[in-house]
Amino acid sequence: MRSLFLLLALSCLLVSSFALASEAQQQPSAEKEWTLLVYINGNNNLDSYGAMDINEMEAVGSNSKINVVVQWASMATTTKRLLVKKDNDVNTVTSPILEDLGNVDMGDYRTLIDFIRWGVAKYPAKKYFIDVWNHGSGWHMQLKNQLVAAGQAKATDISWDEKSGNHITTEQLGQAMAEAAKIIGHKVDLYGSDACLMGMAEVAAEMSESVETYVGSEETEALKGWPYDTLLQGWNALPNATSQEVAKVLVREYVKSYQGGSQGTESSATMSAYDMSKLGGLNTAVKAFGDRIKKLDKAARQKLVSSAESSQKFAYSDYVDVLDFLDQSSKARIEGLEDTTRGLREAAKTFIIANAATEAYAKAQGLAMWLPTDSYSFDGYSSRYKALRFNAATGWGEALQALLAP
């Protein structure tokens, strides 16, 4: 009888303990200075690099100043939410699993919003850094020639989920950040794409009213992505860090890590940060430049196309560095473009608050834009381009059509 009583007492104690643990898990933590929300979509061929990056985060972990919170999907298992804790194990993710969501569609922007809503409620902070980790392709995807020729280019812009076959479009990313700003109660302090080819004006424009500072790479990223260990170390060293200060740390540490640093050597590393409050000035300057293009004669237009062809391009040849393009067009001495070229250069430099690149990309000065140099490339994507906020603000699609007219 005593044994039975002890067993019942122990059972009650265990149940109470689990209930208390569960209740504690549901309680929000005390407000910190920052919360970093990392949306790791490993439901694709980048799967193994997700664990690698979380291990980098664990080299520093969450602390009294910064919450590091992850939603992690893997091809091999289910999607989990973790609070990243410091450990010394560089090979195994040991941070506690807060929730196991089962299989969720990480290519659905609403899944991203759900994570943000949960993270903000659970880990309140004065400032938020949202990071989407996955493949990226700027605002469009290079597809089979016959689809491009038929004007049927299909978007697979970021967060490709091979389990669901879904992805988050550039427009949906903008919707997610708009919703995030509502959830937080102010603009997202810092948004970054740990993904390829996202350092574009077209991508930034979709988040213009909801994000304060944006970070992205003009070129493809290396498979190892961001160096989360040195990012967090540099971030922690800053007292009361602003969004721009954190962005500048990321830009510096990313490229440094691939110049024989913590992630080896990679010749094509680029990273930039943008002050989103300056996007309106960039839009105005692009519109003025585009309006002037429409007035050029055929010979002048051909010179401008040649300038674009000799400018810094990226993995998709119709993604061109804005400032290098302006440098090349200035060399061509195209009459009638001088003042608008100057205005666009100044606006782009004001928008770009930090830029770094390896030596092979010395001409990559921080911001890419869509600049096809033939009608074939233009026609394949022009229909979708019309729907982008950047085009609505600048009329750049019409300027390109005029530029490439026979």
C-alpha cells in the first residue's frame, strides 16, 4: 500500500512538473533589446547547411541582449522551432526544441507570418531582425527558353520548398513584411535574405513601407551562407545597436568570412545594406532617368545598351549593377543623360549604406536592377514586371521597352 501511495505521489509530482514546464514554455520571455527570427527552409538541396548554420549560431547563442529563435525545416524530418542556446558542440544541434510543427509548407508566405507572430509573442523585443534562409533568385527565375519566349516566366523567388513545390514570391515577401510590421507595432527594424540574388531594387521596393533596413546579396551566395557566429559576435560587441549598425556588421563579416576567413575562400561574395527610407529618392531618380531614355534617338539607345552589356552582371545576365552601369554609360558620353545620370548615381549611393565584395566583383557597387539588353529577355518577363511595386513607382518597364525598341 505504501508503494502504491508513493507511486501515485510520484506520478502526481511528475505530472505537475510537466504542467509547470509546459506553462513556462508558453509564457513570453522578458523583453530584450533584439530578437533575431531565422526562417530556415531546408526542404531542398540546402538541407545539410541548415544544421551547419544553427551550429554557428550556437557558438554564441541567445543572451541577455539578443534572442536567437529559429524555425527549421528539413527534408529528413519535421519542422521545428528552437531557442538557440550556446554550446561547444560544433557538429550537433543541441538547442531545445520548443515546438514540433510536423510537416508545414515553408514555401507559403503565411507560414512565415505564423512564425513571426509566434516569435514576437514568445520573445518580445524592442527591435526585430527577420532573416529568410533558402535559395533565392531575385524577382524572377531563369526558366526554359521556350517559356521565356512565350512570356510564361514563372516566379520562384525565395524559400523554395521541394516537399510542397511551393515558394514565396517577391510580392508575397512584401506582404509578409507588411504583416510583420503590424504584428510588431512598428516597421521591421532589419530584414535580410540569406539567399542568392536578393540585393535588388525590385525586391526592396516590395518592402518599402514595412522595413527600416534591408540586407541582400547582388550575386549568388556561397552554400555556407552567412557566418552566423561572427555576425553574432560583432553584433554583441555593439552597445544599443541600431538596425543599420547590425546590417553593416553582417555586410562586413559575410565577405570577410569568404576571403580566407571562417568559411574559406569564395570569389563571388557580395553583400549590401540599404536604408529603406531613401527608396523614394531612388524611385524618383530612376523615373527621371527612364523618362530621358524614352527621348533618346536610336544611336544613343544603342550606346546605352552597349554600356549595359559591358556592366557588372550577376548569375542572371539581366541583373545589372546600377552604379557600374552608370559608370559605363558616362564613359559612352550619351548626350542628354548627364544630369539624370548624376541624380540616379547620388540617389543610389544614398540608398546603399554598406557594400562589400571580393576582388573579382570590385565593380559590384551594391545594388542590382533588371536591365535586359535584348527584346527576347525583356519579353519573357515584362508581363510580370508590370505588377511589381518598383515598376509602378518608376515606370522602368516602359523605359526598357523604349530602350530596346527596334
